[in-house]
Amino acid sequence: MSETIRLEEGAKRVRAFLGGVPAADTTRPVLVWEKPYCPTYYFPAADVPATLTPTGETRDGAVVHDVTVGGTTARNAALTRPEPELRDLVRLEWDAFDEWFEEDQPVYVHPRDPYVRVDALPSSRHVRVVIDGVVIAESRRPVVLFETGLPPRYYLPLADVRQEVLRPTATTTSCPYKGTASYWSAVLDGRVHEDVAWGYRTPLPESAPIAGLVAFYGGRVELHVDGRRVFN
């Protein structure tokens, strides 16, 4: 933990569940930026009904605890820190818990950063996707997704993509602002180009305009926007 701790009191109700039982439930969470790109939730100790058992180990100066609630124990799932700003707070390790909620909406991967904005805007930009010299998608009606700190992503209607070259894969990823994405590979002349495209069938409300659309990795295909190649 750096000498200067960036933290901010939140106002959302935040809950973490273990075995179907809330291990923490607060309306006064503390967002702590341990890394520059996303915050971590710390809970007031009084709002953590779970039993915390010190393991005798430390991690980056923090005391490590097992967490037990409702007969279920998550090993090494909580941290407490000695810094004055954090002394009465508990950090729960995100992946150790079954479900996280902000108010009554599930949240994935990490807390939503209050300073990250997501805008999904309809556009008339000309987008072409090329693999091995073959155009596999072309559209003048993309939805461009702008997310703070990331390059624009161009989501295309499925009708503007050559369906016969796409093959669904088992890959999925999750995002606290968009939801869970499914992936496709492209097959051309017997060659498989792995996980070149992704899309959100049922995105979270703030990203609703990209529902059912497909985006392509500029680093895995030739992605051209208004005649200019994009590599992101």
C-alpha cells in the first residue's frame, strides 16, 4: 500500500454473499484505489457479520483472515490493515465470494468506478473487418462504445457480419459495466483465427445499445474505420 492512500466513502448498498448468506452488508462502503485503474471495496467492520479468523499470515503489510458465515468458510478471504485510515475496515477478496451486489444489481470482476463513464452511441462510421485479405464484416451503422481509459470499440450488427465464418467458442469474460461476453473464432480456408470477436447478448443497462452486436479485436484482424486501420 502506498504512503498516500486514495479513498472515498460511497453511498451504495454493497453486499458480498458466501454460501447464500451475506458476509458483508453495508450502506457506507469505502472505495480504496489500491491500483490506479479500479477501486476496491472496504467494509466497516461493524457491517461484516461473518467471523474473521486470523491465519497468522500477512500480505503486503495486511493481516490475512479466513471468513466464516452460515457454516461456510472462505480461506484467506479477508484483509485488515494497520493504516489509520483503514484500521476499522475490512477488505473482502472479490473472487472468494459467490455473489456481489451494488444495491440489488449483481456486479462482476470489481466495483464500478464512479469516475468511469460508458457511452454507447449509434454511428454512421464505415467499419470494415478483414482477415487474410477477405472482408468478413462491413457496416455503416456501428454502435461505438466509449469507456473511460479504453480505446473506442466498434460493435456491428450481426447482419453485417459473414455468419458462415464465425464459430462460437467456450471463452467468456465479464465486465462490471457491460456484463458477460461470449466469443467467436473465424474460420477461413480451414484456418482458425481464435477468439477474434466478442459480443454481449444481454448487457447491463448502461451498455444496452450493444446488445446482440459483435466487436472485433483490431490486433487480431484488420479493422478499418473510415479508411484508417485501427489496431486496438
